Amino acid sequence: MANLFSGLLGNYSEVSIPELNSQYGMYLMPDEKIQMGFRLVRDTFIITDERLIFIDHQGVTGKKTRVASISLESIYEVTMETGGTGFDDSEITIHYIQSPYFKTNNPQIGLYKFEFGKKFNVQPIYVALLTLAHQNHKRLNA
């Protein structure tokens, strides 16, 4: 019941890798492996060794599904906000390059914000994504 309540408030809760593989394995590229995943009522976001995958079940029945992804190589900045007192939640925001060519004068950029419950420890996810962003930043500016 707590996970449903958390989901209704816009907070992701962690899902096991075997469950993610059984439900969403068909969306993986050959040799791609799920590292972790999270669910928000009907929607899911998955971190693989190649990309972030967003699965959005739409409509009343949830049978219509939108699948989108962000390449891990395109992430260049990550911010974290921990939960405070009251109803504040923890957040991770990623900034990424949407342009097909990363080294361009005017790249198209985007951001995506993930909200987690205040008791969820976002620091390991933040450090992993920040490390990746730092490596990407060095590679893109080499």
C-alpha cells in the first residue's frame, strides 16, 4: 500500500531486475543488460548499461505504451536534491544532448527529472550518473 501511495504522489520505487527482464526484456538491444529500474504506478524507468529507458503506459487500460530512451553517452550534467522536512521529495535531474551529433555549435539539449520518496537513498544513483556525466564531459571536450 505504501508503494501505491508513493506512486500516486509521483515517487518512483525500485523494481527487481528479474521482474524488469520478464516484463520489458523485449525492449532491450542485443547484449544490453538492465542495471536497475523503478516504477511509478504504471510507468517505469530502467537504467541499462547503454541507456535510460522510459516506459509510459497510456490510456485507461494501459495497453497503449510509449517507449523512449536516452543514451548514457549523451548525459553531461546531473543534479541531486535530497528530501527535506515536510513533503519534500528527493530528486535527480539529468541534462542530456538530444542532437544526433554531440560535437556541434548549437546542440539541442533536454532535461529529465526523477522524483523519489524522501526516504529513498538517491546518492548511489546520483554518483553513478555523475561519474558517467563527468566521463562524457571529458570525452566531448577532448
